[in-house]
Amino acid sequence: MKVYFLILSLLLVFNVKGQTINHPKNSTAITKVDNGISYHYYDSGGKDRNYLSGTNSLLTIYPSKKDQFVSLNCNSFDIKTDCRMYIFDGNHAGSPILGYFDGGKKTKKMKAGDVFTASAENESGALSIRFINVNKLPANNGWDFTVSSLKEAGAAPKQTTQDCSGAIKVCSDSAITTKSLGKGYQELPGPNFWNRTLNYGKDGENQSNWYKFEVAHSGSIEFIIKPHNQTDFDWALWGPYNANKCPAWTTDRPYRASAGQGSHSKNGVTGLSSRSIDLFEGSAGDGFVAQLNVNKGEHYVLMIDDWSGNNTTFDLTWSFLKGAKLECAQDKSPPSVPTKEEIEAFQLDIEIDTATNDLESPIEIETLDMGPKLEATISTDQSFVTVSYPGAFEFKIENAESRTVITGHAVDSDEVEITRIPPGTYRVSLIYKQIKQYTTFVKN
């Protein structure tokens, strides 16, 4: 089946200074900046307003020419503790983090004069900025950056296995023995941004290690996390993806997660098992969730966190079943320009200060058909929801805690009875498909 994507090709041509870029509210967006021109980059509220409530979006800023590097210079920065900002050194979902800020008293503050510049290891020369506001507190002023395109690169961020971009690549069933002494950057947006299964309403990393793997042959995969001393390990796994991706970039929910307290499983042992059918597990249960059924070419990323903070050494042991094998070759280099496979939707959110500047050439936008769309329509009496998607598909319905309450499969559409589930907001998503799509419905 042919998959269509919305691609906005952006071409900005200016010959004056003082252009203005506003961060998008709820989209993935790109723009380009020219060497020798300064741009003001503001939060989603623009120059004179606070950032907009409920913002969750990503902006990638490219240099207009090769061998140049985008740079951000902070003029002012003011966000609340219910916000998260990530600045990535690159244009792809595995990019390392140059800076992380959450407005908290115990975390590093961004101040006027701080500079973030794309590194020479970043072939795209781009910087990407994700901003998340969970809308629990009144908004602050936000930010004002000066954006430039420079000929000189900045320093590359240090890589560590405590961050997703430095994840250990797994390609065999050899046991991995390790421990974590810290969390690196906090890559799980909170509080309450994700399911409480992993976060418990707070940030989801304390002493973490990250792993990644790519499927070479289809089959099933299990693993066991066995601490050397009693402790409480939480973990989450994301995917399947078509390339290595990190949740701080995507804000995807985990595909599997277990946050069971150590006392609920023997000696704190946890992992994936064919004996389990649940996909997410909180404080109750045996610590195990369902095994992975994987297909060739799929990528996954795994975070294991010593929630108790005991610096506990642990063994990570893998089992490959039904012919499953992992790829040991080096990951492919990410693209230096956007591709259809990497980006499903680009939306433009840039404003020109027409009071003082003239736009010489218009913004050119190319739009392609969106293609197949997942839909969920609740009946008038709220006893059924009709889930539809062209062709054969499988789906799951999750509650606000990211617990799967219903699964199903159909051709074109399925009428699902929901009389037994309580009122609330539910997420419907495709499973076992390369394309990532989801929608929601509300039962009153």
C-alpha cells in the first residue's frame, strides 16, 4: 500500500535583517535561515505574548547553504516548571541533546548570552527545538533567541549511555552487565505528560541506561532484567520505528513499559515474557509484560531505570525466538535534508515583521495528499465506537493511564462495544504497521 505524507518544502529568500520566527504550537515545522541575516525566534505566543497553553511541538532550523551551522543566542528565557525544552544538535530523532531546561529550581538555568551552535559532526548543520507545556501553571514570558547561520561549528555534546542518543547497540543474545550512576538529560517529559505507569506523575528517569536494536530477521524477542541486589527497576521500550528514534524528540508513548515495585516480583526481576499478555504494568503484577513480535527492519529503543537510586548492577539477558535476529552493522547516517520517511508532516509557523521589513520572494509550499487515515467515531448513545482504516488493520484502545483496554482487527472498519469501559478519554492506535497513527475519542 502506498503511504502518502504531507511535505512542506520551505524556501525563504530575504535581503533584509530582523525576520521573525515563532515556535509552532502543535506541529512539526521547519524553516531555513541565511548567512549574514539575524532572525528573532520567539515562543508560540510571539514577541508580545506568553507561550500558548498546551504547546507540544518541534521546530527544525536549517542553514540555507551547505557547510554552515545554525546558532541560537539567548536574549531572554522564562518558563515554568510544567515546561520542557530540548535543543537537539541535528535534524533527526536520534540527535544528541545540546541543552535541556525545565524551569525547575534544581536544574540548570538558561541565561542571556548562552549560545547553542550546531556541531561539525552534525552534517545537516541544523538545530531542532522541542517545547512541551503540560498546562498546569499560568504561562511565563517564554523566550527570545537571535538565530544566525555561521561558518564555524560549535562543540559536539558529550555522549553517554545515560541518554538515548548514546544508547548501547544490542546485536546478540550475549548478556549485558552494567549499572547506572545517573540519568544524563531528563528525556521523559513530565509531570503527568506520559502515562503514570512509568512516570508516577513525576519525571521518569533517576539512574538510567539506554539501549537500541534493529531487527535483521523477523521473530519474537524476550529479555530479562535481573538486579544483583534487591531494587526497583522501571523500564520502557519504544518502537517499532523505521530508524533509530528517541522519545524526547518524538514524545511517543512507550510500546511496552513496566514500573512494578521490586516487592511485586522475585528479587526485582522484570522484562518481556511470552507468559504475559499485558503491555503496560504499574505497581501491581509480576514485573513482566508481553514479548515482542518483530519484523525485519524495525528499530526499537529501551530505557532501564534504577528507580530506587541504589546504583545496582544488573544483568540484561536476551532471548531470540522463531528465527529473530538483530542487525550488528552500523546504523545508517541520518539524512542531511528531510525525507518522506523521516517526516510525516511539516507545517509552516513563521511570521514576517512586515512593519519594518519587506519580503522579497513569497514562501513556496508544496502539499501532497495525506493518504489513509485512522478514525474513531463514538455512537450517539456512547455504547459503541467505530474504528476505521482502509484495508486490513489491527488496533488497540488505551485509557489515560496508557493501559490497553481493547484490541481488535478488521477490514476497513470495526464496531467496538465500549459499554464496559468507564468514562474518559481513550487513544486508538494502529499496531503491527510501519506507519504511526492514532486518534482519540471521549466517553462521557
